Amino acid sequence: MSHPVDNAVSAVRTYIEQHRAAFLDDLVAWLRIPSVSAQPDHAQDVRRSAEWLASKLEETGFGTAEVWPTAGAPAVFAEWLSEDPEAPTVLVYGHHDVQPAAREDGWSSDPFEPVVRDNRLYARGAADDKGQVFFHTLGVRAHLAATGRTTPAVNLKLLIEGEEESGSPHFRALVEERADRLGADAVIVSDTGMWSEDTPTVCTGMRGLAECEIRFHGPDQDIHSGSFGGAVPNPATAIARLVAALHDEHARVTVPGFYDGVVELTDEERALFAELPFDERRWLDTAKSRAAHGEAGHTTLERVWARPTAEVNGIGGGYQGPGSKTIIPSSAMVKLSFRLVAGQDPDHVEKAVRAWAAGQVPEGIRCEIDFAPATRPCLTPLDHPALRSVARAMGLAFGKPVRYTREGGSGPAADLQEVLGTPVLFLGISVPSDGWHAPDEKVELDLLLKGVETAAHLWGDLGEHWRHAP
């Protein structure tokens, strides 16, 4: 006798196979639109991309599909309500803008004329992020076909941003303005990846980010080092000492209060990280580095996923040209970035860094510090019921155990978590070889369809289990 789960998996796969060709034709049409948000010449293309997606979502069955203007590029909002009055509400986030791309950058073909080679779809945006947004259109239809439903098992909303590749400058304001329309029980971010083709994984969190520039001013102009050297403070020397004081001998950040609130890794999380097939030598080759380095007492994966960091992004002062110029420079600067983990408050970190930097300023030096808008970290606990649903759905699609990762970078997902007060989860099928932001960006078609299949299983699982969550 066949098992109900096996029947559901078979029904989903049958529907996907029947509609695969039309799905890929539509995705190719969308990828042809060069929606490069960073280039003003493509502003109309970004709008055309938003309008194309809104029209396609309406055709898919979403009762609401709207283009939302911002002070920059437009976003797309869609909603498909469930007929079940107890259904949870899920908001899917992604983005429809893409990175700049041109054939002369090293592409093997036109980046906006998609081609399939070796079962891989090559085009700018294929993986980041149009492909991962678009798999939800076929996923929800497969969910309905396999279950016999006329509406999804969840109230399904989509928010597809148009400026993510430009730093999301207007995204938080949009979320705050439209918070009443965006309310949800959970957010699913489809703008991430998996460990590898053979190791399906679910990301459970992203780090936050705080950035600043510190400038030291000494003499009112560059002055002769023979006449004044050793007798007045040198801002370049002072900046060098500040940078040298940023970490201790164990590579821990020395800023007092920097680690306040940090959510430490549990033994279970550390064990799960350790299960991943991590090859440090291969990772170092990717980093073009000859040695691993970081906070003592933590593995490389723990350092890049779950520990806060401070990095020098740029440093300068004085004469930079050929030959010598024997001066004491009038000013020097350093750019710092701080990756933050769950439990850290960017406002607290900013105050701590400002106080620490003030203590590094010698007499006769004037200090200026400017901070950029911060991004908060986000983390989903391993026992969260919605996370369990994502893992189960992916497990059905891939037919193997699903492991857990985090991401070392930062993104706008934290704005959704903070403004909406909603847990954020991640569902992505991209792999490291997809080449985000690089020439010959591609998506593995088999994995793209596994994303479709995961989404098809996810809505039913959330609809069944969310309301019973403690």
C-alpha cells in the first residue's frame, strides 16, 4: 500500500514535470529584463521588471498583485488568502533587481540573453535572485494541484524588493509604511543558498553590520618632519595605534562592552556545524588566503557565522605617491566594520566604539567618527516550529537529511524581523558555484526545481503544524 507522504511527493513532482517547460520559458523572459538598480540608465528596466512580475503573479492566481513605489526603485507586493480562517500568514521576501553585468566583464554569453548549458541556466539574476523568487510561482500551483485545494494552506504574501543590490536604501521605510499590509506569522527569505548540491541545508541566521569611519586631525596642514617630527603628535601614528589596539592577542575585540548580549552557540549548534563537510584548505583557496585566523576557541565556521568581528576595511593618511615626501600629515583615517550576532544591539555597539575611540585619541589630535545606518542580526532558534517545517519540506524534496548553516553576511531580512516583530526563516537552493555577482552567474536547473518542490510541500506543512505550535 502506498504511503500518503509518498503519494504527495509523487503528485508534486508530476505537476512540476508537466509544467517545467512553461515555467522556464517565463523565467527566461524575466531574466531578459536588465533590472540593474545601481545604474540610472536601467531605471525603466527595473520598473518594467516589477510590472512583469506583478502581472505574472496575478496570472499565477494571487488575488492581489501590486507594484509599490518607493523613493527609489519599485517593489512588488502580492497576496493570496487561504479559505481556512485559522491559516497562518507567511510573507516571502526576495528581490527582482540584479547586479551590473556586461559581456566584456568575462561572460561567455550575453548576461541578459539566458542560455542553458549542461542543465544550467546562465544569466544575470538566474540565482540572485530572480530564479529563487520565481520558483514560488510554480511551487504554490503544485501545492494546490497535489492537495486538491483551491487556495493555499497559508495566507501567502510576497514582497519582492527592487533595490537590494543597491543596499536597500528605502526598504525599511517601505516596510514601516506598509506594515499593516505586510503583517505575518513568519517571513521566508528566498535570497540565500545551500552548502552544496549534495548537502541540502537551511540557513538559520545572518549577522548584522555596523560601519564607521574614524578621522584623526593633527596639524592644520602637512608639515616638515625634519622641523617638527618627534615634537608634535602625528595623526597617522595615532591611527595606527588605534588599529593595533582593536584586537588582543587572542583576536578578540577589545572595545569594552562589544560582546554585551551575545547569544553564545549551544553545544547542539556547534555539533551541527561540525557535521558539515567543511574542507578548510579548499575554503582558504577560495579566500585566496594562506592561513586561517580569528578569535581563539572557535572553528572557522563558528567565526564566520556565529561570532562578532571587527575588521579594518581601509586605512590611510599622508603622502601616497611615488618616492618620498618627508611630512607629518595633517590627517589620517580608518574605515571599520563590525559584524554583529544575535543579542547585540547596533546602537549599543556604536556608543561603545565611540567611547573606546575617544580613549585612543592623544592630546593635540581631534577625532571625528561617522557611522552608517546599521543592520541588525537575525537568528531563528533550532526548535522553532516554522524552521522545522522548512527542514521537513526540503527533506521531502531532496530525499535526504537537511543540515543547518548560518550566513556571515548581512541583509535587509533583519528589517522585516524588527519592524514586523516576525521570525525570519531562509529557504534558498543556490550553491557556491552559482557565481553571484560574477561573470557567468547560473542556477542548477535540478536544484531550482527542488526549490519549487520544497515550496510546494512547505505551505501544507506550515498550515498543518503552525497552529499547534506552543
